[in-house]
Amino acid sequence: MSVLTAVVAEAVGAESSSGQISPFAFGGFALAVLLLLLWITTRINIDR
């Protein structure tokens, strides 16, 4: 989870300085969420 905390810290830092979220922080967070959803889906369907 250290990557996620780094992405959130980057997003907070970018938001406070320019008012917008860094595209790299947004992309990293989106990737983390999608990978989490993929992992959950594969755990649910593992017995089929």
C-alpha cells in the first residue's frame, strides 16, 4: 500500500499547489482501483 499512499500524497500536493490533480496521480489511483476490482473478481470466480 505504500504506492497508494505515495499517489494520494502526490494528488494532495498537486491539488494544493495548482488546484488540479496530477494526471500521473489520477492514473495511478485508477490503475490501483482497477487492479483491486480484478483481484476481487478473480477471488469470487475461483471456484467455478
